[in-house]
Amino acid sequence: MKSNIIDECYRKSIELVIKNSTEYGLMASSTGSRAIKRNYTSVFARDAAISSLGMVISGNRKLIKTAEKSFISLADFQAGNGQIPNLVKPEINKSDFWYLGCLDATLWWLIGIKFFDKYAKPEKLLGKRLSKNIAGAINWLEAQEHPKLYLLVQNEASDWADIMPRSGFVLYSNCLWYWVKKLYGLNNVKDTRQSANYLFYPWQKVPEQFYKKVYRAKKLISLIKSSEKKEDYFLSFVNYSFWGEDVDIFANSLAILSGLAGAKKAGKVLKNLLKLRRKKMLPMSVLFKPIAENSKLWRKYMLSHKQNYPYQYHNGGIWPFASAFWAMALARAGKKNEAEDELKAIAMANSKNNWQFNEWLSPKTGQPMGMSGQSWNAGMFILAYEFLRGKVRI
């Protein structure tokens, strides 16, 4: 990779996560009156864990220590049932678990710890120190799993896209669940992968043997097949008699990176998404088909802070941290040139307004929006940079 802006973004990313480090771990964003009011100066489980992937691989001792503090602070406020909180404020002894829960907080916390133990040497192994917390977290997740399909079930607005109506079996969460199962050697890994592929990619031939084992899956899959034309991407979610048609690129990237999508299917998905993409000078958005206000999936809560209109925020905005997962998915599939182009586009997005590292950007205009100084933009850029160099594998 020979690009001045890419290398500069790497340096600026290191600087930002150092700046956002505290004695309790990593803040979601740089401090400021607006950030404090909106809780962005808290240690968020998903933000800190995702950021830690790049922080640890950087080899920077300060960042490794901050990542360690984040995991420990979150563990200190773990619920009695094993759930990891959405955010913590250790300085005032406060934790929060969101309105309907935060399924992916626990998932990312577990993934981050395994990554830490693999790459943060010679630090002490977190997995050993937090073994009881890990057991509790896994136990809680297993309680959210469907006993026949081996997929996690969740309510609306209960993952990173917390003002989106995905519910039931959600692709994003179950990509992470499959990843966790592989990392921790949990039971029924193959069953989780099989169910995810048949349910989220229902246009393929499903063997009768699967239906005999999980006969209720037949109705779910048949309803989709009778209503939707074949598409080469995974559905964003599947619920009873309705499903997500919003083309979740972030989740499809995770399906490829986690190995949930096999190589052949990953190739088809990438080819189709690259074909659907329009503005190649901007980073990849989180989804292609936003939920319109006249859609049956539209919810009043999507108007929260006037953010989630079509092509905004979770509903089709560009999130540079998520675009970094897309860049890695491209690289994993052997599309190195496209991956490097994506990394450059992300660097340019982060550089706007004198390296403001904004939360999200408009996919139509490229205008930076949301909170500035976003830690996971920086952490994920570091990871994607090193991933494309071959320094790290997922």
C-alpha cells in the first residue's frame, strides 16, 4: 500500500485512541459538552471491544493497556445473569443495559478478549483472569439461542443499530455468535452455520433432512421464497412472516469474515454488492435499501434525534468503522485492489474537517455527520490497515 493519506490516517488513528483513553478504558468518542450529554464519553462494550482489535494489533503498549482496562471495567458491571452492559461509567458507579437489551455487547466483549489474548503478548491472558465472567457471558448467550436452529433470537433495536427494527433471527448478531462459538469451541457450531445459511440465504436448495430436523423452518423459508426474487446477499433478519430486505452490507461483511459464508457464496455476495454500489469515491454505506417512512417496518422511534431517515445514520449512512469490515471482507476474498481503494476512501472520510473522525457520513453528499472523534473509526482503521498488510488474520 503506497498512499500518503492511508499512512497519515494510521498515525492519526493511533493518536485519537490514545487521546480517548482513560483510567477505566476507552471512551466511545472524544470528550466535549455534546459528547458528555449523549454518553459518548462512556466505555461502550461494542465500541471498546471493536476498537481494541486495532489497538491490540498496533503493538502500542498504552493502547493495549487501555483495551485491557475496558474489558475489566465492563466485567466489573456484568449482570448476575451473565450479560455484559451496553455501557459503563465506573467513575460514578453506573452501568446501562439499553431499553430492550444489547445482545452484541456481550458478543463483542467475548470476541475482543480472545483477540487480546492472541495478539497482546506478553500481557497476562485476560481469558484466564476473567474466566468466571466469560462462563457467565456464554451461559447468558446460550439462553438466547433457539434450541433447534441454534441461532440467537433478539428484539428490535437491541444491537449496534439501536434505532432499527430488525428482530427475530438477525444476521449481524448471528455472524458474531458463530464467530464466538468458533473462538471458544462451543457446541453446535456447524448447526449454527447451517441454519444461518439456509435462513438468511433461502434461495438455495434446502435438503429435506434439514426440514425434518427443524420442521418450522420450512414455513419461514417458503414464505420468503414465494415473495422475494433470488438475490446474492444474506437477508438482514428473518422473523415470523416478515424479514429484512435492507441489504445489510455490514452484516454481510461479517458473514464473509467470520467464515459463516463459504468461499463460493462469499464470492457471489461480493460480486453482487460491488455491482449494486454507486458512489465508489465514498466508503461503503452500512446498507443499500433504507427503510422508507411508508414501509411496514418503519417505526416512530426511528425519528429519534431526527437521525434515521432513509440514507441517514443506521438507515443507510456511511459508518467508517463498518466500512473497514467491508475492506477486510474484500481483502479476504482476494480483491486486494478494491480493498485498498476502500481503505483510502475511509482515510479520506476520517480526514474531513481536519481529521475529525466523524461518526457517519451522508452516502449522497459525503457530508460528515454525528459525533466527532469516534474511537472505533480509528481502531478499525488500524485493524484494516494491518489486515491488508497480512499482519493479522480473522
